Amino acid sequence: MKLSRRQFIKAGGGTAAGLATAGVVELARPGRAAAKVEQDWKIHDARQVASICPYCAVGCATMIHARERTAGRKDWEIVNIEGHPDSPINGGALCPKGAASFQLAVNDNRQTKVLYRAPGSDRWEEKSLEWAYDQVADRFKKTRDATWQETVKDSNGNERRVSRTTAIATLGGATMDNEWNYIHAKLMRSAGVVYVENQARI
């Protein structure tokens, strides 16, 4: 027997509906006991902190639940991240990336060290994050000091105060939320950096 595409879809849909109905009847059969599992909520005894999703420019609000690993030690670990229901932006909903932001914060695959290749070297060395922070700070200051412009001459030959460096630029990424973008922009502008840009622009 030859079926058209429409007939095939109708037949398949009817079969699926029949199987689903049979499954519901089986699960709801009288006398069948449901398994009862005793367990705590994953946010039991957790502290709630409001935050913002670190991805795109929409700025959806999130609710982060954190719990102390050891009572009284304040060694917090994140146990859950979900949409903030009181947000006028997202009303508790999150897109797939925002809903998976827990994996961004809590992930065994996150790098805890940096790889550094010295000038002229042919190999990478593992360095600590603290070492990298110091290197960035030192090089930032050296570059700023070496390229600092207090004044420049305009087209009329007049001295104009600028207090800037044009040798440093900063480009933020989509995992910087609006609080960090604010602090980051303030830091860069107070240091005289004029090339400040961000991918997300939350």
C-alpha cells in the first residue's frame, strides 16, 4: 500500500497518541504505588544573592544560591543559578546560555593557571594567576609612564591638556556584567586610557 506524506504523518501521529495514552493509563492504574524519595532541596540552607547573567547585552537578572562548604568558614560554593522572578527584564526566564551559567562558574575544566612563553623561548611554562596579575600590572604601569601625554598642541598651535595614553586599549567580553563593566571603565579612564570598548555593552 502506498502512503502519501500526509497520510504517513497522520498515521504516525495517531500511533504516538495511542502509545502516550496507554502509558498514562498504565501509570495511573489504581493500586500502583509511587516511589517516594526523601531528599533536601538543592537550595536548602543556601544564601540567595541577586546578580546579572554574564553573557549578552540584555542584562537578565539571576538569583544565585550559595552554601558554605564548612559551617562558619564563609567558604561559599555556588549550588544553583536561576532566573530572578522579580526582574522586569526577564521575569525569571533565561535563555539556554543564561540557564547554563552555573557551568561557567562551577566547572572542573576551568583553568586555574596561565601558560607563559618568555620572549625567544620555544616552550610554555605554567605560572600562577597571582604571577600573571603582577605581570599585567607592572607592564601596564611601564607602558603608561613611557607613553603619557600631559598636553598636546591643537591645530592652532595652542597647548591643550589631555592627560592620556594612546598606547593602551581595553576590550571587554560578553561575560562581563554591568557592575564589572562600570568598575572597569572607571579604572581605565582614571588611568588615562581613551580606547575603551566592550563587546556586549550591557
